[in-house]
Amino acid sequence: MRLLAAAGIVAGAGLAISILQPAQPASFDVLIRSARVLDGSGNPWLRADVGISGDRIAAVGRLSGARGTTVVDAQDRVLAPGFIDVHSHAAEGLRRPELRQAQPILAQGVTTVVVNPDGGGPTDLAAQRAGLEKGRIGPNVALLIGHASVRREVLGSGKRAPSDEELEQMKALVRRAMKEGAYGLSSGLFYAPGSYAATEEVIALAQAAGEFGGLYTSHIRDEGNYGIGVVAAVDEVIRIAEAANVIGIVSHMKALGPDSWGLSQAMTMRIDRARERGVQVFADQYPYEASSTSLRAALLPGGTDVPAADRLEKEEQPPAERAARESLEGTIRENIRRRGGADAIQIASYSPDRSLEGQTLAGIAKARGVPPETAALELIVRGSPSIVSFNMSEADIRHIMTRPYTMVSSDGGLVPMGAGQPHPRNYGAFARRLGVYVRERGITSLESAIRSMTSLPAAVFGLTDRGVIRAGAIADIVIFDPARIRDLATYTNPHQLAVGVSWVLVNGVPVVADGKFTDALPGRVLRK
């Protein structure tokens, strides 16, 4: 014990020396003075200056004699590595000129997003990369290859297992994507056509990704009690990670619906036990009590067929059609209950009738004089809206958040300002974690929260030289006031940027300077 203690003292002394006496050039491109540096490791802050040359951190310490082309007075605010969003739907938005800088993302301090989650995205990652790089982007982007996209390209919408030859074709697509720089395989086993896949199929594709050091991240097969149940669905991620010998991630981990509340304890127990025997399993989470998906996926998961709109309008239906519709509405009725009732489902976006955006399913059904399941089916048939669904318990959110293997994510995307009533996570997930769950509720420490947004995801995904503050690391940096940072976006007024972040640098270039956006687009499409 004395030897260990002595070693700790020596290690600590070495750290202090490196901070007090850094090797430093005479001048830097950017010199940040008087910051409380949280290096991303989970260690407490240390007051230091940070010098940046090009896209790298050149020195961290007391840089009293140094000069900078741009000098930033941090005013004793927190300086941390830029945040990493490990589950983002921002890829398509980043290709739109008006969204390319990704201001809602940067305003939270996020400098890197991992895209193509839930088994989606294109299979031609070289083309996706070229499209993003051609227009230039604000944040960095890391690409995944989607299982459902691969399956669809080979099998179409077929609800069957692939032949041996087809499975080889699917593996070849995954290998090609990995060679093009993908960080791993994503799946959405709750959604068709991913839901048609047996576990063995996913293991085979995860193994193909693993040949190149890739990981596996999954919107699990059941987040509530629709089918196999959320605990068994977590077990499936563990099984895939163990069999394929890859890192496995339970995406946006939750216990969905009142029937499943409290099961977060069983879920994390499964992960703990798997990790004890050597399986690399992690989770990510967004800090909200509501989820968001399409109304169809929420109430008719798994690719259920629905009648055409003209069949709904028929006053008299043949007995077989009437029975099929009644059965369908019965399924919808039960799934509405699973999600906490019609009052818990809010329309986010619905192009056939924008006036319904922001209304609850209960309110729409009442206005139409029909049961909620009938109203829901009519909406699905005419152009399934996206929804915000209030279905999680605060106790489960807090429990999952405090696990040391849980990373922060948004599950959000980029939408034009003022378009629809999207989930506020698009604008506030990372700021909410720091403002609500750290400062206001004290669920985790600031150091722990920063680690879950920076060094942990960087290590899990293999984002080399990112997620840390040290000499030689990439200069993805955020400076924020821990007393002010907060999300302003709400469920009724979601289009509001987060506040409290004063500076954001991506690859050494300021994209937020003294609280104002620059016009810089320094983001890169990263390669594994």
C-alpha cells in the first residue's frame, strides 16, 4: 500500500510539473488564458493557459510569456474538450447550406457527431463523405455503416433470412464501408427491415466490422415490452458484442413505458455482469423523459401493413376488411397504452396538416370525435407523423446516467429553425445534462459529466487525439460558464439555442467566438 501511495505521489508530481513547465513556442495561433481546465479524464479542474498551433494543442500550463495571434481571456470559466455526440441524425441536415454550420450543435459545445445510427444512412460512405466535404461543415463527423441499409440493398424489404451468398454480399458491403473509414456497424432492430434479422445475422456483420477495429451500436430490438422485452434486448447486444468480439453499445438506453419502469436496474446489472467477464459493453443516453420516433413505428412496429387511405374512407367495408381494421386498431390501442396513453403522444411534424403539430393524440381524437386508436390509424395512413412520446421515468434516467460506462448523446438532428415541433434534444441535450442534471439536480459531478461527453466516447469509438486536453491533442475545445450553461428548448417551444457557451473551437478554428458564431466551417469527416 505504501508503494502504491508513493507511486501516486510521484505520478501526481509529474502531472504538476508538466502543467507548470510546458515546452512552449514563443507564440501560438490561439492563446487561451486563465481557464479552469477539465481535461476530460474525470479529474478535477486545474487553472491553466492553453496554447494552440494549427489544429493541435501545443501547450497547457502557465504560459505567461507567450503571445497569440488570437488571445482569449477565459475569465476563469471551464475549458474542456469539445463534446462528442455518439448518436446523431445530423448527416442529412449538414448537407443543406443553411444548416451546414450546425449552430444548434455548436451552441451546446458539441464538436463531433457520430452519424448513420439505428441501422440507417447510405451504404456508399465514400459518396456520403464526398458530399459532406464538398460543402464543408461546422463540426466533425464520424460515419457508421447501417445494418438495415445493408440488408435493404441485398434483400430489399424481404422478411426472411439471407442465403449464404447474400450474407457474404452483406458482409462485403460492411467491409467496404470500414475501408472507407467507418467506425463500426449500427443497427435498428426495432424497425423494419432490421427487425427481420436474426441475431446470428447481426453477429456475422458485426464480425466483419470488427475485422477493421469497428464497434457495434444498436437501437435495441425492444426498449419496452413490445416483444422480447427491454432486458432481453440488452442481453442481445451483449451476446452480439461477445460473439463478434467487438465493443457493443446500447443506444439511447431507456426503459420505455410504465410497464417497464424500474427495469433500468436489471438492464445495468446485465451490463455489469458482462463487463465483469470481459465483454466490452457501453451505453449512451439523452437526458429527457420523452423519446421521439414516427407514429407508425411507435404504434405499429416491425413493418405492419396498413390499408390505403381510400379504404379508410369507405362507409361500408367487407367483413374481412372490417375485421382486419378492428384488429389493427386493437394493436394500436394497446401500444398507445404501452406508451403512457394518448395524452403522452405529441405530434412533432406532420406535412399533410401542419395545424396538428404540437397537439396531443388525445386532443386530436377528441376534436374528431373518435377513439385515439382510430385517429392514430388515420394519421399513419395519410402520412405518418413524427412524434414526441413522454414515456420514461426520472428514476430510470438518473440510474442509467450514473453508470460509468454511459456516454451522452442527443439522438437529435438538424431541422430548419421554426419547422414543426421537434424534440428539444435537437437543441439542448448536452446543455441540459450540464445545467439540469449536474448544476440543478446534482445527479452527477461536473467532472464525471464532462468525461461522459469527451474522453469516454473518444476512447470507445477510437477517435484518436480527441476528447482530451493535452499537448499534442486535436484542438476541439469548448469554454463555458458552469453557472449559466442551460438548454432553452422546450417541448412547446423547441427552436431555441442553448446558452452559456462562450467559445467553441473545431480543429483549432473558432466557430463560436465570445458567444457569437463565426462563419468558419472547419469540420472534417473523420476516418477510423
